[in-house]
Amino acid sequence: MAEPVDVPIDDEGIRLGQFLKLANLIESGSEAKTVIASGLVRVNDEVELRRGRQLQIGDVVTLAGHQARVSV
């Protein structure tokens, strides 16, 4: 798998649903709910089912073979 793309955020943390949209991994918030509930999203290589999961700098999110890393 390719290296994760760095996606800068403005704060120290961001919710998973928001980050998926910011990283252009999904089109909408409703799509976030669907892919997360379906177990398709991984955070740091573990399946994550909570849309409100707080991500920190350095966390890597994977969806459909695409990876994005939370950065500053």
C-alpha cells in the first residue's frame, strides 16, 4: 500500500467523520456514517466503528486502500 497522504488539521484533534470528508475519502457526512458502521474504516490498522472517534496528530486512517494521516 502507498504511503499515507498527510492531511493538515487546524486543531489538536478532529472527529473521524469530519476527517474522512476533509481527506476527500468520502463525499458526505451520511456516507461517513455508512462506511464506518459497515466496518470499512481503519484507524492505525484497527477497525473503527465510532464516527465521533477523536483522532490525534499522526493517526492514520484507511478506507478502500487509501490512507490519510492527520498532520499539522
